[in-house]
Amino acid sequence: MVVAIEKRPDAVACLTSAAVLWDLPVWQNPATVEIWAGRNGWRRAVDLPASGNQAEKEKLRRYSYTLGETDRATVKGIPTLTLERTALDVALRWHPRDALVTVDGIFRRIVAPDRREPEGVNARTDVLRAELLDRLAQLGHQRGVVRARAILTYATPWSESPGESVVRWAALALGLPEPTCQWPFARSDGRYFYLDLFWESVKACIEFDGMVKYRGEHPVNVIVAEKKRDDEIRRSGIDVIHLDTKTANNLPTLVGVLHKEIPPELWRGAHPRRGLWTGDLAAWRMRADTGQPARRTA
């Protein structure tokens, strides 16, 4: 990345490279160095060789589009884009699943959520969202605007893992009501559990289990504690659905589990959301009441 940027004095890291520099969550492992380098007349990405090696040619991608001076930042001594500009670029150009993962991470970084002051967090989130939507509108009509508007509308700082963001994207894209992230569940001892995704109308929640939680010195203790937690939640009348990274990585499996486990009341009247819906969902969205493929409505 550094070599590629040094070859152009005006170059900055963008998109995946910017996300990596900022240490943001990225769903797909980055395999390409992406830089912005101004050049009048460019309208699409161009591959450039990093050296004479043909194999490296496909690993460097250069972009050019309008940037303002306030869009630039420096991270770890490397010129890159600000978090806000990165959010706009990612939302405009990436698959909505991948974009929501990273934009959620940007919201989390900027807003710095604190469970002790949810109202303040939500107020700061509203300000950030309005600012980004306004900046998006100023960019004018261009490819990806509808997707970007949807991503910015549904992004949240309350998502605590990439897997949660992926599951939320699938649920929203398929037309389910927006779940509450990190919903506080009052325990019998006066403390709280925080449910990853919660639909209060049907008393159902999704808990996303990343593999990290089971890799400590005492994974059995983690499993036992999780069982006790689930039992207490279920005794309150809330259904608990557990999903993991393997499921989130397999779209047919993920959508199949959502259709099977989410109460049918939420599926009635569900319509794909414009901007979040993608063609790879088409073969897997089934009407809960008929079991037949649903037509795209937006």
C-alpha cells in the first residue's frame, strides 16, 4: 500500500485500504490495495501494476472521483480518507452486506456508544446520520445512491460484531421489521443481559456467537453460562435463536434459518427493502404463508 501511494504524491488509501488503516470491521478478507489518485476524466477503477510481476497487477486498484480537502486524513503516517468519507464511499460501492458491516463500525467509532447513556448515544447517532445523508445528497445523482441511502439509514453504533451486522442486513433486506440492537433484558438479580437483535412485538431475539468467545481457557464454563442465560431469557417468554459465523457466511443457510426460526407474524407483509435487497437473495426468499418464491417489490 505504501509503495503504491508513494508513486503518486496526491494518492490516498481508500475503500478497503482505508478500512484496514482505520482498523474497521471488514466482512470479506481484503485482497486488493485500493488507492485514490486524482486524474481528470477518470470515471471508473483502473488496475495498475505494483511491479513488473503480472500476478501483482490485479492486487492494485486505483480510483478517481471528487474529493474535498476535508475528506483527507492521515492514519499511521499514511494518507487516507476520513471515517465519514470512507462511510460514503463504502456505502456507494460495496455489496450492502459488506457495506453495512463497515459502516456500522464507523458509526461505532465516531459515536462511541455507552450503554449507560442510550439517549445520548442515539442523539449523536441521529446527528451523524443526518450529516452523512446530507453529504450523500450533495454528491448528486450517481450509481449506488439508493444503496448508500439505505445503508446510512439503517447503520447503527450498537452492532457489536460483523456477524450481527450481516444477520441484521439479511433480515432487513428480506423485509423483516428493524430489530432493536443490544436490547436490555433485566435479570432476576437486578443486572442486565443485552440481547444482540430483538423483536419486541413477537418476543424473539437473535444472539450471534462468534468463535472468539469459545477460545478461552475454559470454554465449557462459557457454554454453561450461556445455557443459564438462555434459560432465564426463555422463562420470560422470549425465544432465543443462536447464529454463528459459519451460518452468516452461507447466505442460503442464513436465510433458511431466519425463515425457520423467526415467528411467521413478522414475515407476513414483509417486502424486500430497496437498496438492501440483492439478487443473491432472490432464490432464497420464500413467503412464509405460501412457501412460494416472493416477487421483488422494490
